Amino acid sequence: MPLLIFYRYIINEDFINNLNDGTVLVNTARGKLIKNLDVIYKGLINDKLSFVGLDVLPDEPPSDDEKLIKAWKDPSHHLNNRIIINPHSAYYSEKAWFEMRSKS
């Protein structure tokens, strides 16, 4: 666990500001790599990020008050088509279920 501390919050304001405009950000690793959802929202607003795909979040479940979550849930929001948030459940298939049980 101590090694994870070094990687906490590496996606922060400085990281986003140093990206090329129009970068696509996908995080399927750990939610705590992202400082908070405002960092992502501001990156989309400022066009540093053209698109974001997440299946992990800094805080789960996220607050409905988060601007990024509001934009994602509102199909009429101008950022909505630039955000994908999916549950972290790639393992959940019939084959994965069988393998999980048989390998344990």
C-alpha cells in the first residue's frame, strides 16, 4: 500500500495545464490518481481535455453536486458528449465468473 501514496493525485491542476490542448484522458486504474473531479471538469471547459473516459472516480459514489457528474447526467449539457463514466466491472461476464470461481 505505501507505493500507492506516491501515485495519489498525479492528475492534478499542474498535470492538466501541461497537457497539449485536446488531450483524451482515460483512467481505468485507480480513482485516487485524480485529485478531484473539478480538475477534470476545468480541463474540459478549458479544452485541455477533449474527452474523458473514467471507470474509477476519486470518491465513490460521487456526489451529485459535482459539476462533472451533473454534466455527465444532463444530455443537454454542452460537455455531455465528451464524458463517459462507466462502472469498473470488466470482470463481470459469464466466462470471468467461471474463471474467478475455478481459479480460487
